[in-house]
Amino acid sequence: MEITLTQGDITRQRVDAIVNAANSSLLGGGGVDGAIHRAGGPEILAACRALRAGHYGKGLPTGQAVATTAGRLPARWVIHTVGPVHPRPEDGAPELARRTELLASCYRESLRIAAELGARSVALPAVSTGVYGWPMESAARTALGEVLELERKGSLGEALDEARFVLFGADAYGVFEQVLQELSHGP
Ligand code: AR6
């Protein structure tokens, strides 16, 4: 599997699955979530409502992921995941560690589901770095660290060819590029 980075709008990516930085209600919001529902049309929201009426009556827990149709998007599936809100300094180090693990879990679960569905290419946003306030560099370390680790352990089998991080803006792209370089080849 290749880990690639691109700058742009995730709704324009021609991939098998697009990951959405959703919230636990699964009923839409701003940021990537709003863009995905706008571009994908009402079919995605209808599928999310069906999930809420069924297995996810209490909402999708943080760190987990679930797939729906991609509606009109140029992809087959949207995989909704719920990132953690970045903790406040006064929440302390153990809470930061707990939420960092939840952020890693978003990527692990999203890619596990993508592989299970038979997706070969997946586009991923920088989960939690918008409304949920996670600093970009820390988010990049967790996101890229987790995906590199999954690849190294062979956890995703042969299923996926490409995990494409889609960064919104040059700053986010630059941070991911530097962290990827560092994690794959050393500083
Ligand atoms: N394509 C790629 N990345 C994008 C796009 C796009 N079209 N639009 C924004 N980003 P956010 P969160 C970037 O706030 O922090 C929603 O209301 C953005 O610049 O979308 O996980 C949900 O419903 C940022 O770097 O997600 C939840 O309530 C990153 O995507 C809440 O926000 C994530 O920002 C989730 O917050």
C-alpha cells in the first residue's frame, strides 16, 4: 500500500472510499462533513438516518467508523468516523494520551472497514483538525504514524493499494509532508 498526500477538496477525489470527519450524531455538520453531504446529495443522509434508526441508535462512538453509500460522489462508499475533540491543557497528559489513541483508532477502523468492503483506494481527511481543534502537527504524527504502523504490521492484508491523505490548504499539506518524511526516513 502506498501512502500519498495531496492538497485539495476530498469530495473531488476519484477513489473507492472517502473518509468523513463526522460527529457522533451522523446527521451532518460543517467542515468536511458538510462538504461531503452537499456534494454527495441526500442519499448519504438517508443512509445515516437508517443507521441511527438501527444499530447506532445512540450515535457512533468516538474512534469508530461506519460505511454508507457515497451518493453522487465519485466514490463507492463514504466511511464516517468520529474524531476526538482536542483536550484542554488542564485535562492532563493521560486524557491527551487517551484521546490520541481514539484519533489513531479513527484511521485504524476506517481502513479496516475499507479493506473489508474491498476498496483499493481511500481518501482521508485530517480528522479532528478543524472544529475539534487538534493541532495539525500532532494530528499528522498520529494519523501517519498509525497508517505506517498498520502497513508495517501487514494488518490491512493485500486489500488496499493507496491511502491518500487529502489536506485542505498549503499549510496542512506542508505539515503532513514534513511529518511523513520524518516518520518514513528519519528527520
Ligand atoms: N476536503 C478536505 N479537507 C477539508 C475539507 C474538504 N472539502 N473541508 C475542510 N477540510 P473538520 P473535525 C479540513 O472541522 O475537526 C463537523 O461539523 C479542515 O480544514 O471538518 O474532525 C462535524 O460534523 C480540517 O483540517 O472536522 C463534526 O461536528 C479537517 O478537514 C466536527 O465538524 C477537519 O476539519 C468534526 O470536526
